[in-house]
Amino acid sequence: MIHTYLSKRVMTLMLLLFCVVTKTVAQKNYIYFNHREKAGENIQQDKALHDARFQGAQIVYTWRSLEPTKGQYDFSAIREDIAYLNSLGGKKVWIQLQEKSFAPNIKNVPDYILEDPIYEGGILKQSMLSAPERDPNKAITDDEYGWSSKMWMKPVRDRFQKLILALGNEFDGKIEGINFSESSIDIGTENTDEAMSFPADFSPRNYIEAIESNMVVLSKSFRESTAMVYLNFLPDEWLPWDDKGYMRGLFAKAKKLKMGVGGPDLMPYRKSHMNQTYGFFKEYPDDLVKAMAVQDGNLRQINPQTNKKNTVKDILEFAKNYLGLDYIFWVEEEPYFNEEVLRDLPK
């Protein structure tokens, strides 16, 4: 009996030690590419990818580029990037599957989605005026608008999910992970009573249900690679004052599906984000994957705790000690990347 008791005690201690070790595994750093140039020139010419501190590249691939015609997929760019990254000592590709755009002249959905009446135009205009990456010194002009696919419409969503399934069939286990574009969508108008008005063909609840539906398909399609949903802001909800359960429900859905969660804009202690998603990230289980991207403008924002510009040290400490991130995706915005990220990222 004593021998059995001691054996169980030893096993318990070993299990606890294993859990502690797994939670202190080093964060992985990836270079974030918000577009892919012809033949992947910007990726193959990128010097930072040769730096041992970066384990791979998170690359934006648009729905439009991956499905140039209905039902005909072109994954050659992903294959080329996987081969190239692998040649750099086994580095990995992380896919960001992009259907939103952030410029008026860019539409990231295939032409057939825009042209076939069944998709009712396929896209809806959104604003960039409130985005943290926007340069506040830039004049307000028409170029502050981009486009979102009408994912809340079933015909559009069905086509997008077929793409997800095709990607999973070919790349599950061959890439590090895959995520959707951010959940934030800015298409409503605030009334004088602070209530929101939305276009007739848009419903916030239908939008949330569309995200959930896509999450289910992504989690089923990628069981070896990390399937991740990007959650930052949601329409017609502003936490903690106006809580309709949308964000809470999506985090709960991700947890149930054992999905990774992520998001753009890693800015320590930024009030708007603390109230919206950072708290949910903090409470998300440590045994599930968490990641965030340091994107354009993040390193010029003010840290409320220091009243000074964000530093790389600020970001790393917040990522590790508050959010518990497994991955950080770094944009190569200058002068910050060369002067600060490459200088201060631990070797």
C-alpha cells in the first residue's frame, strides 16, 4: 500500500512538473506579411526571415487569389512559400485567410461573388477611421474605406467554407496555423441617441452566427495545424457597458472547439482593448493556443502605465505575463522594426 501511495505521489509530482514546463515554453515569433507580392518576392527577399529569433511567417492570402474562378483553386503561392520557408532551416508558414480589405480600390473576394446576383453584391463598404493603425495626422479622405464580404449571407458563406475545406484537405499538418481576418467590422452609423443603425442587409446577430459557422468548419478542416479565430471588436457591442454576449459567446465557442484565439493590435493596457478582448484572452485556457499581431501603428501608441510610447519590452512583458501568448506576429513597420524590434527581441 505504501509503495502504491508513493508511486501515485511521484506520478502526481511528475505531472505537475510537466504542466509547469509546458506553460513556460518560449513564445514563438513570426514575421507578419500583410500582402504577398508577385512570385513572393517580398518574402524571399526578406532578411529578417533568416534571423533565428523568427520561427516563420504569417502571410496574408486573399480569397480572391486562392479562388480566381468559381470552384477552381490556385494554392501555388502557399506551396511555394512552404517550400521556401522550409529551406530556411525548417521555418513554418502561418496562413491569414483574408476576405476583408482596408482600401477602397481593393476587394478581396473573387469576381464571381461580385457579379452573380445570388450573392447580392457580395461585399459591403466599411470605414477605417477608428482603426488604431490609422495615422491620426492623415487627412480624412475616401481612401479611409475598405470592403467586407457579406459573410452573413449563406450563399457567400457557403462558398467561403468550400475554400476552407479545400485548404484543409491540402495543408493541414503542413502549416503552423491558419486564422481568419479580424472580427471587427465598421459599417454602422451611430445615431444621436447612441443607438446604431445598420444597412438593411446586415444584422449584427447574423454576423456573429456567420463567424461561429466558419469557426466550426475551420476547426474540422485543420486538426493538426492550429485553427484560430481573430477576435477584437464586434458590431453593436461595446464592452463592458453594452454587453450583448457576442464576444463572450465567441470565446466560449472557440473554447468548446478547442481553437486558438488571436487578434491584431498588440498594445499593452490600451483601454479600449482591455475592456473588449484582452480580458477574455487573459482568461482563455493556457492549454489552448493564443496569439496576437504587432501591426502598423502599435509601436507608436502610448502605454497608459508608462505614459510613454510602447516599447518592445512593454509588448513582450504584456504578451507573456498578462495575455499568456504562444505566438507574436511582428509587422515590419519602419523605423520601429529595425531600430527597436531587431535590437530588443531576445536572442
